[in-house]
Amino acid sequence: NAGVMQNPRHLVRRRGQEARLRCSPMKGHSHVYWYRQLPEEGLKFMVYLQKENIIDESGMPKERFSAEFPKEGPSILRIQQVVRGDSAAYFCASSPRTETNYGYTFGSGTRLTVV
Amino acid sequence: AQTVTQSQPEMSVQEAETVTLSCTYDTSESNYYLFWYKQPPSRQMILVIRQEAYKQQNATENRFSVNFQKAAKSFSLKISDSQLGDTAMYFCAFIYSGGSNYKLTFGKGTLLTVNP
């Protein structure tokens, strides 16, 4: 049973380009969460998705950032026109239901570097 | 909104010794869960231990144990018989147990180095 799979592991983008980060949840998990870890910071909640629905995007910047979790395929976090401040590690987690009292299963993250 | 504070940015310990990492949090809720996560250089977030706020008994997982003081809103992690593989960032995290309880709130982390 593979864990949460994220790719790519490292992503380098020039300022102004688009970044696409992918997350495949654990088998049987239909709830996906994205977190961002800025340098020397803890993880911060960005967005919570269920299949084909965005449940809570309160932690995601209003501009340039979007997320989706289609019926088929992985969840995608998309950052348009990246800027240096977007450089961070982006983590995806999944769960079989909303209740997460047992903690999430996290992926290994995608480190985005904007040059 | 709840906050989680880890006051020790870095700590070091000799192999086989015991070390305690501190965490305090602030919340007005009475029902919640607390976690310690380990993040080694591989960057993988690994759940180390979990504590339910309504349980007075401190959680233990092999060499890892917590000291949970609900009134003081303190949740420290004790690592006994430290091993080189324990070298990692350690994050304390909080989540409400009711309502929209899907948002984990993390502290800034403590970098633990275990020296041979």
C-alpha cells in the first residue's frame, strides 16, 4: 500500500513561470490537504479538497494559486507566475474521512525553488 | 485561533542520553489532539506520537514519551536512549477534535542533533 505520492520531488522555476505540483493520495483516501513549509517555519494549511470539490481554501493566497482534485487522477496545486517568495516545500496529506484525530499521512513534499 | 510555540530552535544530545523538547500551545477549546512529528533530512513528515486532551495518561511509543500538562497547556516530548537516527526537525502540532477538525496547526520546530 503505497503512501501519499508527491511529484516532482524538486522543482525549479524561473520567475513568471508556472509550477504544477502533483499529489496522489493513499489508496482509499478521498480527502486531500495541501500545506506549505516556508524556510525555518512549520507547515501551514493551504487548502482542503475532496474529489471534485474544494472544501476550504482559506489558507491559500487569493491570487496565482489554485488547487483541484479531479474525479480521476492526482490532486494538482498550481502556482501561476511564480515569484521568489513562493520558494518553499509543499506537502500533501490525505485521509479517508474528514476526521483526522489520528493525524494525517503526509507525502515527502515538493521543494519548489524560484530563481 | 490556536497557536503552537516551540521555544527551542535547536538542541543537541549525546547518543544514548535523554532529551526533552518543549512545546506550549494556546487554545480556548477543551477537546483537542496534540502530535509530535519528526522530519528527517529526507523531508518526510513522520508521526511520532499522539495525545488526546481528554486523557490524563501521558502517551508513550517505545523510546518516545510525552509530558502533557493540560492546565499549563504544555506538551513536551522526551526521547530516551537517543540514537543517531533521531537527528531531525521535530514539530509539535495541534488539532481540534470537533467541527472542522482538519486543520493542523504546527509550531516552528526544533532541530535536534544526536552526536556520537
